[in-house]
Amino acid sequence: MDEVRAASGPEFDRLAALSEEAWYERILAGYQPDSAPQGVLCGYPSEELQANTVGCAGRAALTFPFRFWVDVRQSCGRLGVALTPSTRILDFGCGWGRITRFFFRDTSPENITGIDVDTEFIGICRRIMSGGTYQVVDPLPPTDLPSGSFELVVGYSVFSHLAQHAADAWMKELARLLKPGGLLAVTIRPRQFLDYCESLKGTKARVRRWLSAFRGTRAPAHPYLEALAGMFPDFGEARRRYDAGEFVYAPLGGGGPRDRSFYGEALIPERYVRQAWAPHLLLRDFRFDPDRHELTLMVLQKPQEPQASGATTPQGSRDPD
């Protein structure tokens, strides 16, 4: 049976009065590695685990998630999806809960669900999160969650790693889990990620020196950067495929249960989203702001009614490059 921690109460009820920045600072004020939850504040895993999974720890590990949360809240307001104590939210690929924790300001803890393929992450969430339900899922759907369960589904740095068949399958499954009119807000790699990876070629020694200087004597992430440098034999061809609207994927794997059969590095152009996922969801936003974020924000909405073919073109979206 999935463990549920329902931590509703006056302390949670008062969070809605906090500004976004005040909630962010409160979360950071409670930072302590290897800690248990303290009231509304979630605990944290070890700094080693944080660094090994997201490349940094502490405040740095929460900077981009905070901005993502702010952007999602703005999209909810613009697209008519109210965030209230009764809003049900799913964090797809919740990891150790660095995204999930922000949403405790917006809804009651019992209305938050996190899912992940990694049993270790789910165990960590059950131990350190101050609320929510967390369960392990298979690499490919379906899940056992009921249809139409959520008003909001978020996925941070998940679709940027899924193979095409996995991404297509999960997009259909997440559409099933959304209520009509509900939103799916996820991040994906921008086209510029190809430039970054190509720039790493031949820089193995420099990458190691930089990481050692940045993190001390331990530099656990350099094999990943080296893999990025060699993930495509021809980066120019990868760019051409992306510009032609193709799903671009390198099966690098990710350790643990994230094997090469479904996990690696993926770049998904806007044209692909419109063509492949239009039967299930309407594309509402597709934007990359390099001054604010390292990833592209993509927001999709489940139609209130079945859409006729060709009726899915969003208003005001733009290519990230």
C-alpha cells in the first residue's frame, strides 16, 4: 500500500497568504541536508544525492524549480485553472520532491501525488516530504490512477529525457489523468542544448578541472558531460532533424531503473508537439527564456470537448530559437 502523509492543518492553511518570494525564502530557511519534515517544511536528502541527481545542492538546487513554479502559477491564472485547497496536483517524475514542495502553498497536502520509476526516490519522498502521496510507476504506462483525477500535472526535467515511444505513451496517459480543462506543464530541452553539448567536445580535461574547482575534490558529473559531448556523431544533422520537426533522441541511459530502452537525452520541437500530441492536448505555451531558465516551458491543456482535426493551433506560442 502506498504511504500517505496527510499534514493538513492551520499551518498549511496560512501558506496561501505568503507571497511567492516569501514562500521560497521560508523553504530555503528550513534547508538542512538529511533532514525530516518540520511542520509545513519538507526535509532534504543528502547533499551528495542532490548533487548526483541535479548537479547541485541547497539553494542552487531550488532556484530553477522556484522559477518553474512561478511560471506554472502564472499559466494557471491565465488559462483559468484555479489553484485552491481542493486542487489536485500530480508531479510526474517527482524525484526527491524539489518541485513538489512548492505546491504545498497552493493546495492541501492530501491533494498532491508524486510518481516516479525510482523506488529510492519514492522512499525518500515518503520520508522527507511534509505531505502528499507517493508511488512507484513502471517506465511505461498505464498507471493505476483514475481517469480525470487532476486539475494540474507538472513534470520538471522528465520529457527532456524520455525516448519517443515513452514520451508519446506518457503524454497520452497524462492526458487521461487530467480533468477536462486541466493543464499539463512540463519542461523540455531547447534547441540551444545541442550547441552546448557540441561545445563540450574535446574538453574532457577542462570539464574535470572546472567541476573539481566548483565542487571540491569530488567531480561526479563529468562522465555525464562527456556523454553529452559524444551523444551525436553529427550535431549538424541533429539540428536539421530538430528544425524539420523530428523528435531527436540519444539513448544514454540514466542509471538505476532509468535504462537506455526509454531514458536518455531528448529534444522535442514545437512542430512535433503540435502534430503528435494534438489529439490529446492543446498546446498553450512553448517558450524558452535563457535569461531566466535553462529549459523550455511547455504548457498544454486538455480540451473541454473532443477537438476536430486541425483545431489545435495555440495562440501566441513561439519557437525557442
